[in-house]
Amino acid sequence: MGTKKLELRNQNFEQKQHEYEWYWAPVYCAVWFAIFYIAVVPSFYNYAQTILIQDENHHPDEFIGERAELQLSTLAHIGVKLIGTIENEILAVNFLLGEIEKVKAQARLDLYDIEVEVQYSSGNFELWGMAASYHNVSNVVVKLTPRNVTTSAYLLVNAHYDSEVHSPAAGDDGVMIVIMLETLRVISSSEKPLLHPIVFLFNGAEEGNMLASHGFITRHKWSQYCKAVINLDSAGSGGREILFQSGPNHPWLVKYYKQSVPRPFATTIAEELFQNNFIPSDTDFRIFRDHGKLPGLDMAHSLNGYVYHTKYDTYANLERRTCQTTGENVLALTWALANAPELESPEDYSEGHTVFYDYLGWFIICYTEDAGIVINITTSVCAIVAIFVSVWLMSRDDDADAAKRVFIRFLAILAVQIVTILVAVALPLLIALAITGIDASECWYSESWLLFGLYFCPTFFAMGLLPALYIRWTQEGTNMRRDDTLACFMHSHCLILVCICLTMTGLSIRSAFFPMIAIFFYTISVIVTTMNRLWGRKYLYLPIHLLCQLLPYWFYTYITFIFLKMLIPMQGRDGPESQPDLLIGVLCAIMGVHFAGFILPVLHKFRKSKPFISLFGVICLVFIMLACLPVGFPYKKDVAMQRVYVLHTSRTFYDEYGFVYKNESGYYLQPVDARIDTLESTVLQTAESESTVKEYCDTELFCGLPLYNSRWLNWKNSSRWILATSPRLPIPTELKLTSKVYVTATRVRYGFSLKSADRIVVYIEPYPNTKVIDWSFNKTPLNENYTTPYFIYHLYSMDERPMTFWIEVERGSADYEGATLRLGVGVHFMYHEAYYTDEFKEFLNSFPEWSYAIHWFASYESRSF
């Protein structure tokens, strides 16, 4: 017994001799931070050098970024281009037609035919649970056709030139418009071969619920020949464009993206997040996919999302060299797809979903979903086998009971590591709940560096401290070398990732490649270490392990950097019911587990590792205190502002006999993010007569509010209402019952005429014992039994004629008396600032400088028939 204790003491002494001095621990961490900044940050901001017009003779068939920038400056200078305004329907259209004429003047018309049309379309469809309809929205459509080509398969390239309210739209989506213009110019003036015609759709009505793309794909004569689409959009102000949707079910598209694009930026994770509604945006890609059955690629800018849909989306705020960088990618991709033989019959190449991701923008990896399943399973199995062999080798030189002791210790370490990962994820969640509970939510919104202390440090703290405590408590009872103990922790971490990877694979989550990459590189290190252990003259466990971690570390920190850059600004418009700290906290924890899981255990090689690891916990506490101080206030003037919709609204409610039972006016405030408390402590605190709208929600349709679209439905309970004088309405709402026809004894068709502004929402609710069975709107809500009230959205463009519609109702019995139908009509005046009252202007000026009021005026009427 004494001999055994002596051996253990000697082993512990040997382990201490192999520990490094404590002061190398911060150096170790600093080196990894430096590695991140050396490779990841420059790769993210890797832009092409802008080619000048004066040098274009030296760059034939290349994208000239300066020309696109000059065009963008002109387009943005037109100003706000809302659908239905002169700026959008005339000035922007004339700008495009003028630039297209310049392209034709330079084009090789001996090689190409260029046809130009201005399309005006009307139609209806279902979107986001509402029946959307539109009238007279515009598109500028250009078809570039190579001569002597008879194919009927076209490539469609789309971007939109209209803008949101108040926004010059330089980034969303003016930069993509000028990139399309320059792409058209380069291709039409080149002698390079082109197998298929290209349709360039300059889309005039995307911001109004993607109406113009629907008008094109369902009504234009060229749409039936379009076989694939490149959709170009934005959720920010330039930078590198990310490919975040592909296909569906067409891997050949990503194959050509991989082969052609010089600066790839793409990931399946963004696609799955977007398609599961983690991204509060949508694009025309949905319309082309759902209504045109087109496969394609959806790409968008996402940098500096703070300016998205605001007056700050200007040419001056656009990330420099965006035009050249994105232009080179779009030009190369357009050429590649237009020459793809698969375009002739894309349905023959529909082979399932694609897994795709780039590595620091240096290259892109892509494969089919089926191949991904094989890769994930094979990598996981190899990892399990390699770990088993590694653990077995740890005991081969000891006595007969060594294998049993080693495997028992390994199982104990596996249990500790499982608890460690659970705690590492739970701690940021608890902190997120605490931060939200003390009204410090989104403290990182403008100061993203706070995330390091709030959410990364607690993850590091848990991942480091729990294993350190286990090692300390068990070091006297084991003769396992320190390196083997650390290897067991890393083996355990790898097995946990294997379980996650296989689970995600089983659930058909293509983002399972994410943990697979960590498993793959760690398995390589285990195999190499094992070979070194068997045949090497010197045991090089640590150098081999750290070297194998370099590439995955860069990958994971790159993905982390990307998603924080994208998602942080988006939390400012994700809705008042959102939980931004939970989302960001989970993201940081997941990313931290992946990029630090195989790096932090090395800290146990340093003396006094527990005090150093505890510093992560101390830093977290310090940052929590900072979050409660002014530095943690989330908003900044002109940089990261709090958005809120402010609608000066008049409301009139009629009973079933046609008498007004309530008539009032006020400011309808609709917060857009979770920090309603900041408005309550500023604007609402100084308001003379403020109330919530909940008192109306039980009796009025959608709380008696003129919601702008169905996305606002989930926000209405957080709305505020401040009594005020009436707005000046340039067009009074006139809802008339034009006909009432008894189709049968129980079926009645009501005809209506509605004269108002060009943006209308109509709520329709049948009374008890009645049912809407038909109407003139899109019939999807009726056919699929949507819950009532029904939500209708309609937009006119440059047309003052009344809107006419009919509704057919089934009554419970032939002798039914009384009202059968209740209608709510909301009208939005979004570009009529000349009619703002002085009181409304004064109220807007009362908002704090760190807020951004998105304002217009509206009216609402509720009637029964």
C-alpha cells in the first residue's frame, strides 16, 4: 500500500514538473485573440480594389466599380422612392431607362439584341397570412438575347429600386440596381460566349410586400421562360454579399457559384436561420420560388444593419468598395449561370438540398444533403473509434487493472464534461434573463464589445473551472498523466459534439456540418497523436493538438463574427415580443463551446490555472455592472437608434345602425424592439393622455388599429395610444355599399366602393352564425380556413380610382336579421408630410435624439353591414 502511494506522489510530482508557469496563461489566451484578429477580421473586410473608368481599357470584360458608384450616387440623390410617388414611378424609371440607353450605345448589337419594357401590373396573392393585392405597380425589364440562339430558357436577375419610407435606399437596394446595370453593360459589350438570354428585372415594388416581383412572374410575357433566378437584396449598407438561400433542391446552382465567384461568402446556417424566421426580413426570392417555381440563389448585403430602412441609408454611409466587390461576384455568377447547360432543363437536376459554407471567404465547400449525411456519420464514427483507441493506449503499459481504472476515469470525465457543457450554455441564458429582468436588455446593441464579458466569459468560466475542480479533487487518487487527463476531457467534448452532430443529421438539419468540422479536425489530431505515441521518439501531444485546432478556430470565430455583425442590428427591429438577449446569449454560448472547447483545457497545463480561469467569472460580473451603467444604454444618436413607428391617426367606430359611438384621434406608437421601457421613461412619460390599446382589443378588430401589414399583428399588444388633435387627411375615406344581392335565401353578396389613399388595409369579420364563403380578393385565406378577422392589404400606384370589391356571406338562416359583416378600413398616408399638423411635428421633435421615429399619418374606420 505504501508503495502505491509513493508511486502516486511521484506521478503527481512529475505532472507538476510538466506544468507551465502561471504567467504564460494570459499569453496563451492573448495569442489566440491575436490569431483571430490577424486572419478573421481582415478576411471579413476583404474587398476588391475599385477599378476606375479611366482604366477600363486595361480591364476588358471586367466590372468597373467607379461607374456603378457614380450611378448609385445619382439614384440615391433622387431621394425617397416609395411606391406610387413621382420619385419612384417617374424619376427612378427615367434614370434606369437613361442608363440602359447608355448601355445600348456601347453594346455589341451585332452580337446581342436588347429589349426594354416598362411593365405595369395588377394582381393578388397570399402573403404572411394576409390576402395581398395591388394595382398598377411598375417594373423596368431588360432582356439581353445573344443572336443566333434559339433557346427558350432564360436566366432572371432581380433587384428593386423602390425604398422604404424616409429612406434614400442607397444600400437597400440601390447598390444592387447599379451592379445589375454594370453587369448588363459588361456582358452586352463582350465577345465572350453567352448560351442563354438574361432578363434583368429592375423591380419597382418590393418594399410594399414584394408586389412587383409577383406582377412580373405571374404576368409578364418573358416570365414563363425564366428557369432560374439570382435575387439581389440587402439588410444593411453594403459590405460583402452573403448567399443565404439556394435552390431549393438544385445543387448545380451552388456548384456554379463555387466555380465562378472570386470572393465567396455563403453558409447553409444563414439559410436555415432565415427559413425558420430568425431573420426579420423577407425577399423577392420567396415570390419567384413559390409563384414561379424558380430555383435560384438569394444574396444580400448585411453590414451596418442599423441604417437599414432609415434615412441614414445614404450613399455616404455605404461601405466603400462594395460596388466593385459585389459587382465582380455578380458578373461572374451571371455569366456562369447564363452559360450553364443545366439552365435548359433545371428540373432534370433537382437532386436535393445543398450544404454549403465558405472558409474565411478564401474558398467555398459545397455538397449535396445526402453526401452531407454520409460525411457527418463517417466523421462521427471515425472519431468514436479514434477516441476508443486513444483511451485504450493510455493503459497499455500499466498493470492488468489499469485498463479498467482508465476507462472508469474516462467515464467520470465524460460525465463532468456533459455537466460542464450544460452549465456553459445555461450560465449565459441565466445572465440573459437577469439582464432582461433588470431592464438592461440589448445593452450590447451599440457597444458589441460588452458581449465578450456578458456571454462569452461565463461560457469560458464554466468550461474551464469545472474540469479544473475535478482535476484538483482527483489528482491524489490517480496515476494518469496530466496530458492524458486533458486528452480525456477533449475526447469527452468531442463525443458530445458527435451526439449533437448525429442528432442534427437525423433531424435533417443541414447545419450539422457545423459541429462536424470540430469533430473532423479533432479526430485528425487524435490519429496523429496516437501515431506519434506509438512510433514517435518524443511525445508531441500538445503541439500536434494546437496545430490541428488552428483551422477550425479560424472557421468558428469567423462564423461568430459574421453572425454577430448580422444579428445584432436586426434585434433593433425584431419586434417588441422578441427576446434579443436570449437569442444572442445562446448564439455566443454555442459558438464559444465550438471554438473554445478544444483550446480552454490547455489552461490546465499552467500552474494556478483555477485563479486565472476564475478571472473570466470576475470579468462577467464587472460587465454585468457595466450593463447597468450609462455605458450599457443600447442606443446612440445617428449610429444605433431605437426605432418606433409613429402614426398620427384618426379613428371612427360605427355601430350596426350606422351611428358613431366613438370618434377620437391620437398618436399610435408601435415599438419595434423589446426596450419599450426607454420610450415609457421619455416620450410616454411626458404625454398628457397616454394609454395602451388593450382596452380596445376585446371589442374592436385588431384592437382598432390601422396595422400596416400582418407582421404587426404580434406587436399590437405593446402598442401605445396618445390622444391628440385630428390629422389633416388629404383624401377622406369613403366606404360605400354599392350593392346587396341575395344569391340564395341565405347567401348575400355585398359590393363595396372604397375611395382613399393608395395604401389600404381591410379587416373582415363575419358576425356569429355567419360565414364568409367568397370574395374578390385572393381566396387562399378562405380555402385554408384562416382564423378571423381576415387581413387584406391593397396598394394602388398612380391611380385615383376607387377600389371596388365584393364579399359573399352565408347567413345561418333565411330569416336572419341584423348585421352579418364587420369591416375595418385602415388607410396610410406615407408620403404626405406637407399635411403634417404643427402639433404632430412638435410631438416628433419631442423624441430623444437616440430614437428614430418612422412616421406618417393614417385613418381607421369600423363599420357593420
